[in-house]
Amino acid sequence: MKLSSLNQGRDGRLVIVSKDLTRATDAFFIVPTLQQALDNWEKVEPQLRDLAVQLEHGSIPAFRFHEHDCASPLPRAYQWADGSAYVNHVELVRKARGAEMPASFWTDPLMYQGGSDSFLGPRDEILAIDEAHGIDFEAEIAVITGDVPMGATREQAAAAIRLVVLVNDVSLRNLIPAELAKGFGFFQSKPSSTLSPVAVTPDELGEAWDGGKLHLPLLTSLNGKPFGKANAGVDMTFDFPTLIAHAAKTRPLGAGAIIGSGTVSNKDQGGGPGKPVSDGGFGYSCLAELRTVETILYGEAKTPFLRFGDTVRIEMKDKQGHSIFGAIEQEVKAYRGEV
């Protein structure tokens, strides 16, 4: 089942989307928003699935689905906790800013609590005040959960996964070192993130979903050129049930909590830092990782962070080449004080 929130009101209008992302039908007579669906999942999920079947059969009214009409599936969420499950990425990025990585990062997940009150829609612009802040994209996978009890077991965490989405976790890299040096975590360096046009139930992913990881390449492009195709199921040190259980260790998670994987990152086939797509490698899911590799190889980073006018695209396709979640496609623009 594929769900989307069209731009309407603060929390969007819930629609069911066809498997091929071409058609949609309203779900408002069952439940008006995705958050309300998650709050009442056991009751409404069977009704939504029945509607999805009818949509595929063409037996109910439908309309053309356009990704540019979408808000984030959850325009505002009660919880956004982003992990760093791909420890290869963590190691490289910390190396770039001269910080050693503790050995515990390989056994204990790293996670931060981000701002969840203003997720961007998949075609919304990335607005920034200053290019000097070091604007970067981070292509990720995330799951949306139902209620998770405090102290949840791994099995309880896995059972709580309701939906899977793509994420662009926007980062302001040049603000991060000074902010983390205060010892209190990210805040100004992590502006609004973006979710894919469509959220899908895990069963929709078929054999690519093993209950904890999504084994497909995450495709990123910058200004129309391929930038990354790292497989999300490879080099993922901590799977989603582990991340959810970690987040719920000392607190319950409410329905609609979004748990991110962190930047998807693959090592080179020889075990070293990844190579660019242009050199036959898997590429990267953020600019910071490429810049780190450049520093290792050449003594300095050569690729700039995002500039005003740049466009980033993030998408995932099935083995037949069909888009699963729709695409995140955003242009970077200067913030001019618009309200």
C-alpha cells in the first residue's frame, strides 16, 4: 500500500496512490490525515488496504497523481530521531573535521533528535541564508512507527514499523563543528528535512525488505548528473529494529515517530572509501563524504558544498526500474525573509 499527503491544510490530505504512482484516490472518508491513520492503525489499515485494492482494479473514482502536489507524508511529526547506521559514513565525516571515532560507535547506535515540526515537501525549495554555512544534502531511508513501548525489545520494535520513506536530511556542515563543540548536539546546523512524496508499507517492497533493511540502491543526482547509488542494505551496521529499540530505551515512542537511518554509505569493493560514480564506484549520498575522500586522496576537498541554484534529486527504483517512493527533487535558493 502506498500513501501520500497532498498539500491541504497543515497536515495534508491523505490519499491512496497506485503502485505505479500514476493515480490516486481520496481516503478522507476513512481518515483525513496520515497522522490520524497511524493513531488508529489497527482499525483503519484494513479499510485503507481495501481502498488500495479497489484503486488497482479501477473500480473507484481516481485522479491523476502528481508528485509536485504532495506535502511531506507527515508535514509535522511528533518525533524525528535520526541515527547513523552506516558507520562507514560516520568514520569518514569525523575524520574530515579531525575528530576520532570512539570504538563504541560500532556497537552502540549514534542518534540525534531533530526538528519535526516542519518537514519539507518533496518539491519544496531548500532555503538557506548563506552559502558559507556549507549546505549539504543527505540521502537516507526512514521508517514511520506505530506506538512503541519504553524498553521495547527488538521484536516489538520490528512489529511497530508501519511505513518506509526516503529522506533528505539537510545539513549545514560549516555550522556543525562549533555547535558540537558546545557538547549539546545539533540544532542550527540541522534545518528542515524532506520526505519522499509517498510512504509505503513494508510488504510493498517485496524481497528487498528483510524486516530490518532495504536492499536496493538509493539513487542521488546533483544538477542532473549521477552522484550516488549506494545500496541501502549494504554496510548498514544497525538495522531499523535496532535503531527503534535504541530510541525507545528510556521513553515510549508515539505513533508517527520517524526513525532515520542516517546517510546511506557503502565502502569500495576493496574495503576502502567509496569511489565516485564516474569512476565506476557506488558514489556518495552527501557532499561531505566525497569531500572527505578528496581530502584523503588529494590533501584537500575540491568539490564545493551546495550553491544557490543547485538541484538535488533522491529516488529509489525497484528491480524493474520503477520508482517506489517517487522522487525528492529540490532546488537550493537564498532565503529572503519570506513569511
